[in-house]
Amino acid sequence: MADEEIDDVDRAILRALQEDARNMSSGDIAERTGTSDSTVRKRIQRLESEGIVKGYSADVDYAKSGYPLRMLLFCTASIPERGEQIPEILAIDGVVSVQELVTGEQNLLVTVVGESDDDITPVAQELLEMGLTVADEVLVRSHETTPFGGFEPDAESS
């Protein structure tokens, strides 16, 4: 939990950063929130130091960049070890994300991208060598994201 509660200004900052952190200046955000530029900068620093904003990254279209396959691998790991294995899984070439699942038999969701099956198969093999069971593989046709609606103004009152 954050040291300070997240208020409407924080939510507006988070929304703006999710929309376009690269091109959204603290002045732009200040104008949206009705606060000063320095307030926004301090708030962003606090959100970063508290781990609420974990970083900034590019939203890459893997298909357009030469990696048309996106595969979801549903894996089962021993419950005590699953969280500890995440950094090792992320280090596998082709893995772009790992999600820890807390319900169901499959408790890790590994997302892999590649040019062909020849890129995906070695990832599954490495997961097996780590002691994971690959229970299911799903080929993803498309993947789109949007900023979280809870950061919209008045989201709490709806």
C-alpha cells in the first residue's frame, strides 16, 4: 500500500502517464489537474518512489517489428517456488511477460513472441527444464491495451 492515499490528482497523473508518458509534460498534466507544474513533478516522484509507477516502456507492436507470433503458455509451478522463478523465466529469450496466477492449477502465464514456431518451442523446452509443466499453449491473434478506467475523473463516484 502507498504511504499516502491516492487522490484525484494522483489518479489524473496516472491516467495521463498511461495515455502517453513520453509526450505528456508535467505542465500538460498540471493544466489537466488544475495544479502547478512543481506539484505534478513532486507527485510523479512520490508515485515512482512508492513503486506505484514502476517504470516507463514502449508499447511495441511485435508483429510489425518482425515477430508475428505471440504465444501464451499456461504453466504450473510449485506454489512455494512460482514467484521466485519469475526473474529466471523473464531472462529466457523471447519471453516478454510473466503473470503469477492465484487460482486454478495453472499458476503462471508466460507470454512469448517470435518469428516462427522455431522461436517458441525452445522457450517451452526451457520452462520444462526449469521444472514447470506447460499445461496449455494459446496463439494470440491480437493484443490491445487501454489505460485503466479507474483513473478517470469521477471514477470513484460512479
